[in-house]
Amino acid sequence: MLRYVAHRLLASIPVLFLVTLISFSLMQLVPGDPAILIAGLQATPEEVERVRRQLGLDQPFHVQLISWYAHLLRGDLGSSLLLGRDVLEVILERLPVSFSIALYALALTVGVGLLAGILAALRQNSWVDQLVMTVALLGVSLPNFWLALMFIVLFAVQLGWLPSGGYVDFREDFWGWLRATTLPAVSLAMLQMGLLARITRSTMLEVLRQDYIRTARAKGLPNHLVVGKHALKNVMIPVVTVLGIVLSLLLSGSVVIETIFSIPGIGSLLGSSILRRDYPVIQGGLLFVATMLLLLNLVVDLVYAWLDPRIRYGHGE
Amino acid sequence: MASEALATPLEAVAAPPKRRFPTLRRLLRHKLFLVGALLFGIVLTAALFADFLIQVDPNRISIRNKFRPPGSEWIFGTDNFGRSQWSRVVKGAQLSLAIGFGVVLLNALFGTLLGALAGYFRALDNVLMRIMDAFMAFPVILLAIGITAALGPGSINAVIALAAVYTPRTARIVRASVLVVREQAYIEAARAMGASHARILLRHVLPNCMAPLIVQLTFIFAYSVLSEAVLSFLGLGAEPPTPTWGNIIAEGRLYIREAPWITLIPGLALAMTVLGLNLLGDGLRDVLDPRLKVQQ
């Protein structure tokens, strides 16, 4: 196990290095003079010069690259052009907001998606199966930002059950938080719920055909034990592996969903930085999210290897 | 296969004559594939014949007619400038599909190239795949946002960004099939006969990796149409007044209380396209490669 942990940790170092390099390169993609773009067309030459110096754009490429890494090693992601504050500080301040909604959406995804998938597999080709699969297919096909707008029209405007936007801190008022985050979390989770239900169903169907399930049935185990104990354990393995994808999708969706529901999280921070060309925030935000995801995936992999010894010994290809 | 047929010539003769296009026949028997073909076919027809279907210029402003609900005069209603929503949504279909197609094309090209190189030449594998891993560490939309934010808004830039984001995913799938195919006996045979690497790759390896690639590209088409809508919703796609489904929804959002149809209709068009493509992808996967399960 220790060897496997060491191997995985070492393997993630070059990827992390490349991730930082990609984030850095984004700035190099800006066509023309980024300083003029950022400062705006009305800016005086002095203002443009100030922006250029602040971003280090007056330096040659290799100096910029070295200083990017020098700052990164100190945990410095630069400072926002518009907010005039440290990027990492702003991100960390907004992290609990996005994190709480992501957790809510993740709970919905796993709870509903897994259950629906198992149910559909157990009642293959019945109306339950058909219903679950239709809803799951709609879930992966309906655009989440459009769904969010439709939810607002229905549940906030027409029925008035839930607020159409805003955020309440869960440490202050849990019910307020739940009311404010339900529509965003459901809109965010739709895609993943559909995805997970589809994967769970097909995995479950495969597992139910295995010999050990037939053995369990043959020795007279009641159905709930066959499904709940023998089948479920083996269904969980592929499900754990898609959690990384699920998290990545959640974070992808958060930009639009947080913007629509005016939630002060990392997603809406990125959303508002795009149009104002606040590049340090975009760069820093992307790097932060990607690094977090890498670490989460690493943890998922290690847990996975711990659960399934075959992975530990058979790694490589 | 050939040697077996030679060894048992009688059986080969006795076998019923092979039907032509077996894959196509099986696809046509797949009900959901047909539903997908119908849904996508409608959107595709609208996009191809947009100029015949549109009577009113999608950008013609007529304030007198603003906020007309869908009806006999205005099929899809009008927006806050009194522009015909029908014209705008149909024109949007054209752009959406063009962008999706562009991303698929670039994906097919670069995904196959990178995947084949990584899978076939073991020396390149590690380096290429670590680079792909790094790209895939970023959530799809976030990286696409980062790239389009840097390049500037516009359709071409959206295509470049989405191709960059999805290519590593396609490459990984191609690599996985190349890894399997390259160990087959017929590849060894080709090598023994002195075939060059290029010939082996192009003639023997890649044709046997097509099934998962086609399935993957169908899904990439669906994801790209969806992601492009997100980008243009955020103001990173084609710039107004050029209509895209994403920017129509973004504009309609401001009038969602008094004129919900502005938002509703392009969203339905988008959902129909993506649903159609997903069903096509599912059908192709079932028929071409049943071993593949839901993949990202």
C-alpha cells in the first residue's frame, strides 16, 4: 500500500506542474497587448503602463514564468485588478459558500442517482426502469442554466415557494440556507444524477449476472441480503471512480448557476471576472479549482486502492 | 477469419448469404436511435434550410411588435426589440451545429493523432498522457471559459477552446483502443511482413479503433453544443446581435417574468439537439460496441 501511495504521489507532481503551466499560459494567449485590453480603451498611457507593471508584462517571458512560480511557492496567486485584493484571499473567503452548495448537490447526486439506478436495474424493463431512464436521459440532456431559469419561473415566481436568488450563511440560519440553496443545488445536480443513475443501472445489471450472485441466491439468501450486501458492494467500485468526474462537473456548473442565483461563491467570482477581464482572478481561480480536484482525485484513488487490493498490485497499465 | 473459412469451405458455402449493411440494419431496429435521429434530424434540417425557413431578418428590430407571445402571426413570439424569435432560434441552430461540427472535426483529427501516438509508441505514452491529464484536471467549462476569456469572445474562439478541452478526452479513448489492438496477432503479422509504422497505424490499427471513436464523437457533439450555449450565455460566444441559443437565453432572462417564451424556446431547441445526439450516441454504442458503458 505504502508503495502505491508513494507511486501515486510522485506521479501527480508532473501533472500539478503542468496544471500550473497551463494556468500561466492562459495569459500568453491574449492577443495583442493585454495591458491595453485590461486597462480599457479610454485609459491614459500612464494607466496602461501601471497595469503592465502590476502584471509584470513589461518583463521578458522567462522572467514572468520564474516570478509566477516564485509567487506560487509562497502561496501567492497575485492580486485582483478590480477588487485590489489578494486572489487567494478572495477565493478562500468564498470557498465555504461554493463548498456547501457542492456538498448539497453531491448528496443529492449520490442519494437520488444511486438509488434510482439500483431500482431501475432491479426492475429491469418495468415502468419504473423506463421512468428512471427517461428522467436520467433528460437530466443529462437539459442545459442546467436553462433548467435553473425555469425553476425560478416555476418555484420562485409562480408558486413563491423558494427564493429566486441570494445566499444565507448556514452557520447563521440553516433553514434559510436550505431554502436559498435548494434550487441551485438541484439545477447543479440534475446532470450528475442522470449520469450516476445510468452508470449505476448498467453496473448493477452486470453484477446481478455474476456467478457469486447466483451462488448467494442458490444458498437461499433473502433478496435484500443478496442485493444489499453482495451486489451493492461491487456496484460501489465503479461508482467511486466516477465521483471525480461528478465533482468536476459540479464545479463546471457552478459558474453559471451561481451567477444566475446571485450566490457569492467562487463560480460567480469567475463569472464576473470574465467580462471585466480580471485575468489574475481567472488564472488563480482556475489553478485553485484544478489543484483541489487533483488532490480530491488522488484521495479517491487511494481510497479505491485501499478498498480493492487488485488496483494496488496491478497498477501500471 | 480467412484461414477458418479456408479450413472449412463447406460450412462457408452452406452459410446463409451475408446481408448487406448489418450495422445499419441493427441501428434501424434500435428504437431510441431512431427517436434520436428524428430529434436531431429536425434541428439539422432547420439549420441546413435556415434561409428558406426564415421570412424575417433575425436582427430586424420592430419595437411596435415587442413581446408578442407565440401565436399564428409570430410562431415563436417576439423579443424585447420585436425581433422574430423564430428567425433567431432557427439562425441559432445553424451556428450551434456549425460550432459542434467544428469541435468534432478538430477532435477527430487531434484526438486520433495524439491517442494513436500515445498508444502505439510506448516512449511517447507517458509524456503525452501526463499532458492530457493536466488538461483534464480542469473542469471542462472552466478551462473553456479561461481560454475564451483570454482569446476574446467569438464563435471561432469558442470552437478552439472547446476543441482544446475535449481533445484530451478523445485521445484517451483512442489510446485505450490502440493499446488493445496493437497486441493482436494480425498486427504482429503485419510487422513481421515488414510494414512500416505509419502503414500499420493507418491501415491496421486505426480502422479497428473506429467504433469507440465514433461513439465518443457523437457525445462530444452533444457536449460541445451544450458548452457553447453556456459560453455564449456568459457572453463569451458569438457577440450580439448575432443570435445564438445561449445569448438569446441570456437576454431573455431579463424579461423572464413578462415574456418567458424568449428563454423557454431556445432552451427547448437546445435540449432537443442534445437529447437527440445523446440518443444517437447511446444507439451507436449499443450497436457498435456493447462493451462500452457510460463514459465521460
